[in-house]
Amino acid sequence: MSLLPPHKLLRNKPFVFFTIILLLKSCLAWFVIFDDGPSWRTVLTEIPFFWILFCLIEWFSRKHKLAWYLLVNLFITAILFSVFMYYKYYGVIATYHALEQVNQVTAVSNSVFSLMDPYYVLIFIDVVILGIMLFSSKKVQNWKRMSARRENRKVIGALFTLSVILCLFNILPNRASMNERTKAEEMGILNYELYSILDQSEEEIVDKKEITQAAIDKLKGVQPVQHPSFWQAAKGKNLIIIQLESFQNFLIGLKIDGQEVTPNMNKLAKENFYFSNFYQMVGQGNTSDAEYVVNTSLYIPPHGAATMNYVKKALPSLPKLLASHGYDTATFHTNVVEFWNRGELYKAVGFDRYYDKDFFGTEDAVFFGASDEVLYRKTAPELKKMDDADRPFYAHVISMTAHHPFTIPEDKYYMKLPERFEGTFVGDYIRAQNYADHALGEFIDELKANGVWDNSVIVIYGDHLGLPIYSLDNNEKALMEEIYGRPYGYTDMINIPLIVASTGITYPSEFKQTGGQVDILPTVANLLGVPLDQQIHFGQDLLNSTQNLLPERYYLPSGSVIDDSHLFIPGSGYDDGVHYSLENNSTSESGITEDQYERALELLRLSDSYVKQLPDKDPPEQ
């Protein structure tokens, strides 16, 4: 490439022009995703990727060279935009696995747009302007002619070789990094995306003979209890599990300028068993993953949603377990059953039937389906019918109205927000959860009035977080700091409540031992007096345990683990990880031991191996 004045270099050399354009866009992505923003590493990791593609254009494109540069620019722009928009909600570097969610995007488009800061769209401005100019401007016609000149092939060959070497230098030494965000920062975003596609290595499967309950309990540190407390305390009672959309634990007891945000949940927590150190364990499937984990006591898959990856299997489950003890089983959700492939999930876990949008209709629709008030109003009579039958029932009820981005209709405002919360993501969330609590209160009143409440064990929990740290601006972070009295952190973000209520059994008590959604199945099995001797489960009975080990995936990097006092998030591995106190989110140099970290990884490997070796739910015809 000959030396030219800067303005002619940009005009005549699309190689240089688009390198600068894409580097600026990469800096924007790094600014959004990585704590330290763009640095010299951005240049070293991202530019070689552009150059490989640009060199190929220079080598092989004899015509329409500028158009090819524009297409590459659009392609890389789309990748970078998708990556940082995905990160804004999930805190995860999206890879091709996220393509499984493409068919869900239209349904959650309001959530996607709510995450977009106005300046994000600037990443596409050049694409639009250059695209228009390419077909309409005479000056661009001159640019096309000048840019069509062939570059020195030796120079292009040298740049191509250098770029390939740099990409390999960025990728190969960093393949073993445990933390996906650290790996993307070390490799570069585009190199990481390429690596995720090319790396088809499969985790070694553990022989199913080695996957025993004793092996799982040993890894978790669970000691068998000879005479467990509350065994059969609720024998013969119905089981109603209520899953609250995006409900985080900080809402319990929260008052905003003297106003109780969730008075009904507060009352339940005060009068029954309340587990305050309880954590989500969902992945890409969000709400549907929570349904999966709660009903199977298995961990989510390493990639994708459980409803996309595991539902071909005949999954051991809570519905099947209770059905074998005479229970009728059903699940209630106002969305269409096809969303997140729930129809196949419900077959895999063995619900006798489901109630979806066909049953609830479109009355008072909010986001994906009928409102929580309609959900509860139409579910209560069905539960009464089931209660009047000659056998107990298990019902899983999924609320949905308090869904991201939490912009509920004004006729569902049941509290007045202070001015400082108005128009903020945090304020919208609080108002939506106040509505969800109001609707839940009406449901509880109806169950008490029709007699179902006294005949049942009621379990209530949040499905997943609602306020990702990554989605909050500085003002919203300040509001969360006002609520917590300290900065809002990772431990707060994934902390959800669990409440167990049953007339004559539960009493006012706060349980502070650590628990996760995987623990719900064994906890209710103990209460109902249903043995788990023949069923593999990765959770534990929270009423008879004082310590726990919870491997986390997806919303936190692989290798993250929670014990009774700390959350650990790895870096490249254990040694450069960070320990967060569950009590106040403060960081320290110790907390989770390396042995706990390794055991947590092994638990995930056992769960993955176990599910992969299960028989298909629909065996092929002979």
C-alpha cells in the first residue's frame, strides 16, 4: 500500500477506511461489555480478524469490491450489536448457541428495545449512509472506481499471514479460560465467536453406573439423615407450586417511602417458612428453565435452554414421582404452550395435562398472554375441582405479567411511585411486582375461601432475576444502592425468595441456609412423605440440611459456585477468581475453596452425563 495523505488514504483505500470504522465499533462493544472498556488489547485482538476478511476481498474480488467491504462491515456490525445487546440483559457473551432464541425475539421485542441506549443505533449509521450513497452519489461512483484498484499482492499476503498468526496467538493460549467473558476479552470478541463455532469438543461423559445418589451427595457434602424432620408432615395434601415472574428477594419487606411493595408476600414470609438465601439456577431458557429445574432437580444444559436440548428424554420428575403415589398433575401458564417448546417439556416431565392460552384466552392481555389476575381467577376453580376429586393433586402455576421490561398498563398501577423512581427501569420493576403481589393476594384469598388452601402445601418462589446489573444505568444503580444501603451486586441479582406454607405445619421461621431451585423437589418430597430412593436428584431437602453447594451457569460464568457464605466467580480459572460475600456482596481473596470449585464442576458434568444417557421419552417403534 503506497503512502498517501490521510484524506486520500481514506478515500482510495477501503482497507484502511473500514479498518478504522470497525475498530471504532469494536471499541463501543468493549465499552459496553468489559469493565475496563477498550484498550490496546482491542486493537491487537479485533483488527486481525477484520484484516483476514479484507485480505480475502483484495485477493478475490475483481468487481464490486466496495460492495463486499460494505457487506463485511454489515456482517461484523450485526455480530457486535447482537453481542452487546444480549450482554445487556443476560450478562453473557452471546455465541451461535443463542440462535435458538431467534424465534422468541418477536415475542420479546419490547424487552429488547427497552435495553437499547439511543447511541447504540449509531453503530449502523455508516452502513445506512454508505449503502444509500453507493447507489445514488456520483462521488461514490468515483470512490468505487478508485477503490477497485488492486493492492500489492505481496503486502496483502504479508498482512494476511500476520493476521492469521495474531488470531491464533489470541485464541490458542486462552482456550482453557473458564470465565466466558474473560475468554472473550483475552481472545477478542470476534475471535471468541469464531472459536465457539469451530470448537466442537464434547465433554467426556461419565458412565451412568458411576452416577449414583451417593456419589452426588458426596460431592455436595450431604450427610444422610436417619430421621428427617417434617417427614410425611403433609402426607396426602395437595401441592401447589407458584412460580413468580422475575421476583427477586429484596422485594420481601421492602418499603418505598413508607409504602409496602409486596404486602402479601411479606405476610406469607412472616407467617410461614421463608428461605432468604435462595438462588436462581436458570439458563438461556429463563422461565422455562426454572420449570425444568424445579420439576427435575437437575441442572440446566451447558448451552441453550433445557426445553430445547433435554426434552427428548424421559426425565425423572416431580410430576411422575407424585403420579406414582396417586397424584393428579397439571400446569397452568397463560402463554401458548409452543413458546420455549413447553409442550415437549410437559410431556418429558409427565404432567397429566396443561392449561395454556387456549384455556385462559386473550382477556386482559399483557405481554404474552392474559394477566396474572386472569391466570389466578381461572385457575382457582380448576384447583377446587381437583381438590374435590378422590385423589390429591400437584399444580404448577406460572405467573407472567411482571415480565421484562415491566411496563404494565396504567390500570394495573396499585402504588404511587416517588418522583425519583418514575420513568426508570427500577421503578417500572417495582410497580410491576406490586401488581403481581396484588394479584397473588386475590388468589390466596380465593384458595382460602374455597377450602383448597387448608388442604395444600403451597410453595412460592421467583423464577429468575428481573434487574440485571448490566441493564442498569448510573441513576438506576443509585436507586438500587438506596434500597440495599450499599452497591447492588451479583449475589443480590440472583437471590430469589422461597416460601413454603401449609396450614398446621409451617410457622413463622426464616431459614438462612443456602438453597437453590434444584432443592425444591427433595424438600417437598420430604414434606409429602414421598421417598426419593429410586430417583436421582441433584438438590437436597432444605428442611434437613445446613450446608449446600450450588453450581451456577449462564447468568454467571461457568465455574461459578455458591456455598453457605460466598459466591465464587472464576477468572481464567480458580486462582484469579473473585469471592463475594453472600451477606453484603463484598469481595475477598478467599471463601470458596478450590476443592469446592472442582466438586461443583464435577456435579455439572454428572448432571449433563446423566441426562444424555436417559432413554428417549418416545422410543422408536419396533
